[in-house]
Amino acid sequence: MIEELRKLWPELEWIKDPDLREQTTKTWALALKKSVMSPEDLNKIPFTLLAGPDLKVSFMAHKRAVVHIARESGLKMNEFFGEELPVNMDILISGAILADVGKLLEYEKNNEGESVQGQYGKYLRHPFSGVSLAEQCGVPAEVCHIIAAHAAEGDLVKRSTEAYVVHHADFMTFLPFKNKF
């Protein structure tokens, strides 16, 4: 499973702290173990069920774009703002990789093999299930905060700098699909 996750997420290597890298990897392994989805499915299923049936962008294409955009944004913020607004790159990258890990518990497959929102997902959205998965794997609170605050649920809390970056990277790669004209 670990080798499959390294192929799915080559960006895990960007996390310099080996403990955090392992915790992040274990969280994805746990989510896949509990999910009806396989790593192959994640490269095929649409990244959201909210943009309509014609969406061709896969879950992994969206997720990896979010991680890359968040990383580049964090690097630029550190370059231009330095100690005035430091971005912890390991926390940022781990949080970006884990932001949607809970979606693996939201999705089910219908009789046609299509991804649909399952019963679990009707009760618990992915920020909640993602935090639960991450905490079971020892992920630190700073990263769990990003998972919890990256979606609309985070509008009710004070976000860390890293959580703002992931939130905006996620929404800038989601809203244009949802609100196409």
C-alpha cells in the first residue's frame, strides 16, 4: 500500500519531517482501507459531485493541483513576507495533501459503478471525517486545523496562515468549475 501511495502522491516527498510524512501517508492508507475507492478510482472519479455530470477533472488531478498551488503560494509568501508572515511548508503541504482525504468515506459506488454521495457522506462531510482519520494517525493539530478549515465549515473559525492558503488553493480550483458560464 505504501508504494501505491507514493505513486499516487509523489508530493509526499516534499514533506521534510519524516514523522509528518509518515503520519500523512498513514492517513491516506487508513482512508483507502475504509473506502470503497481504490487508488485507480481516484484517478478516474470526478473531484466533486457538485459541478454536474459532465466534469472530466479527476479527484487526483484536482487534489494534486491544490497541493502544487498551495506549495508555490507558501514559497512566495515566505520569499516576500519572511518573518512577518512565515509559512510552515511541511504543515502546509501535509494539510493540502490531507484536505480532502475524508471524501474517501463520503463516496460510494452506485449500481452503474459511478461515484455518488453515500449515507456516511450525508451525515459527515469530509472536513470532519478527514480530521478523524488524521487524528487516528497522529497528525498534529496544526494540520488537522487545515483539514477542518479548508472548506466552508472553516468560515466559522479563525484560520492559520497555512489554512488560508489551502482554502484559497482549493476554492480557486473548484469554484470556476461549479460556476461555469
